[in-house]
Amino acid sequence: MRRIITIALGVIAAGSMWLEPVQAGLVGMPMGLQSAIQRIKLETPTLPPMAFTQFCLRYRGECRTRPMFRGGPVRLTDERWADLKEINQVVNRGIAPERNELGVAGEQWLINPARGDCNDYAVSKRHELLERGWPARALLLSEVMVNSGEHHLILVVRTNSGDLVLDNMTPQIKPWSRVPYRWVRMQMPNSKLWATISSARV
């Protein structure tokens, strides 16, 4: 009996050693967490922000409809995880933060400017990932609201390990369910329309 308990404790200990890095991976390497990371549920199609329409006129290649040979989230390989970490870090460090004091009237979504706000960080990250061959269907701009009531733009990356958030307000890449925002609307894959977001997590 003592031998069985010892073996069982050994199995539990080994399991704990395996689980620790996986749980830490929520802000490190989120591999193998398909069941733990929840997905964003898109609801009603809606018009995009006006600044997004202006962005598409300025950068037509960023908004062109691409054929969907495969649908759904991308597989989050080690190489792709390295892409996400590198691009998130490089863009966050490469753009000096500059607050838009003019509100909606002053919004310009620019790719890789020297100085910019959340919109510029989000579209720059999306651009850099597209340049590395990521499919547009998995790189979705999303409008959220912070605790102060201000609107904020982030990039959501749809992977088989869940929907991950690249945000200029933190160096960490997090599951969407673990960011402290109220979700407003998000790009629809392969469409110029956006959609409202359900509060339910699936």
C-alpha cells in the first residue's frame, strides 16, 4: 500500500512539474491551452470606426480581401510564437507614445510612425505579421474600452491555442479573457465589416 501511495505521489509530482510551465505560459508560451483559453464570439455585423475606413484608403494593401484557402485560427507553432513576441516587443519599443489630444477628429492610423497612440501600435503589429506571412483572417483589430471610459485599439491574434491580445499597454501577450477591458467591436475575418462582441466567452 505504501509503495502504491509513493508511486501515486511521484506521478502527481511529475504532473505538477509539467503543469507549471504550461500555466506560466499564459503570459509566456501559451501552447497546449486550447481548452483553457476562451475565444471571442462575434455577434452583429457593424460599421467599422471611421478612422479604419480612412486607414484603408491610405493603405489599400492592408485592407484588401484575401482568398481564404483555409479558415479558422492558425496553428501556434514555436516559430509563430517567436514572431508574436518579437513583433510585440519591437513595435512597442519602436513607437514613442504620443497622446491624441484631438479625439476622433485627430485620429490617424499610421504604420510604424516615430510617435503615435494605440491605433498606430495595433496597425503596425498587424502589418509586420502580414509581412511575415501570417494570414489576415487571424489578425483582427479590436476596439475596447478601458476603465476610464476611453476607447483603445488592440490586435487580436486568433490561434488554435485561443485568441491572444497584442497591446501597447503591456509587454505581455495575454489571452483575451485576461485583459481588463470592455469589448466593443472587432474586425470580421476577410471582410471590411466589423462585428459587435458577445460578453459570453466560448
